[in-house]
Amino acid sequence: MRAFLPMLALSLVTTPPPTGTLFWSAAGHHAVASLAWARLAPATRERVLELLDGEDFVHASTWADSVRPSRRATAPWHYVNIAIWENRYDARRHCPEGNCVIGAIEKFERVLSDPRESRPDREEALRFLIHFVGDIHQPLHAGDRSDRGGNDTEVFLDGRKTNLHRVWDFDVVEVLATSEEGLVARLRQRMDQLPESVVREWESATPSQWAMEGQQLARTNAYRLPDDSRIGRAYLEGQADAIEIALLKGGVRLAALLNRSLSP
């Protein structure tokens, strides 16, 4: 099982996280949240701001990581382990008692949607959902090769020793743009070019299908490594399209989930 476990404001991070850290970069989470915010209905935005006590929606996207050290029971909610050689998701085996990112998203969507739940519980559900929808769109939060989602797979990125999971949490996102603002602008431009039929298809998928998309990307992209495990910019740039689409899907799906859950 992974120690922790979607999408560092690049300009705010000055040192890399320690080896073994497992989370989408803050830039990834901020991008997903920014895309989602632009797609929220006015009534949904109003309700979100009320639940967050006016806190910035994008800033709230990393809250679940900040509470994880003091709330260890939440750690398995950030990921699901689906072996890359498997061809389907089995809730009983992959997510016993709902203790994975798929189960967490399903649970917190129910809480957020239910006006009978307490306000604090709905606020927490919202905060977790903003984060977990980002997490599940990081391929190595879903695909696994008996290596804790790439965390135990050592690679050398431009000669620097690291691990595959960290590369996908940080480096593949960073290669898309030199700033967080640039990343969001790039994604919004591509979002504007998406056919509505594609957006509707993304919105109709379920969390377990989101995870299986990630598991497939882990198999076809993330784990496709050279024999010597030495990778460089060519490897990172080769993931750009897949990562862009994953972030776009995260934004579209987060917005759809919140519009559905908080509709009047």
C-alpha cells in the first residue's frame, strides 16, 4: 500500500518534496480547480463560497493534503491500487469498505448532496471532493505495478535520482508551462476548443471509470520506461497531451459533480 495518496504553485515552491511524497503538485490541483470554477453555475458558486466561508476555491484544492499528516485515516482516500495488468475495477477487492479514492468521492458526493447533513460535514465533503477529483486523474493514483504506484520504482531524470511517482506528481506537470498562470491559460485555450459532445461524454463517466482511465494511462504511458530507467525531457514532453487531457477531464468532472450536488 502507498503511504499516502488529480493536480506547487510553481512560483511558490522553492524546494522539492522529499522522496516518497505522494500527491499531485499543487499546480495540478490548482489547474483542475480553476477549470472547474469557470464551469460552475452561479448558484453553485454562491453555495460553494458559503460552505467555504469565502475561502478561495482554488486555494481550497490542497486542503486535503494539509490535513493528511494529522488525520492518517484519510491517507487511503487519495488513491486506489489497480494493477496495470487487470482489466476491470472490483470494488470489494480494490476498495474494501469504500476505503479508496473512488469510495471517498462517492461518499462525499452523497454527503454534499444531502441538505440534511450538518453544515460542517458538507463543508468538509466539499473540501475533500475538490482535492480527490484532482487526485484520481493522476494516472499513478490509480495504476499500480506492485510498487506503490511507482513510488518504489527508481528512475533517473536527467541524471537525478528520483522515483516514478514523483515524476508524475511534479515533473510532467511542470513541463507544460513555466508558471501556474501559464498552465491554466494553456488548458483554458484547449478547453474552448473541445467539442460539446466530448465534454458531455467526460461528464457522464463515473469515478470508477475515471480510475480505469488512469490505470490505462499508467500502463501505456507512465510505466513505459527504458531498460536503464534513465529518462529526460523527451519522456516528459511525451506525456504532455495525456496530462493536459487528464487535467481537463478533472476540471470538467469536478464542475459537473458540484453543479449536480449543489443545485437548488
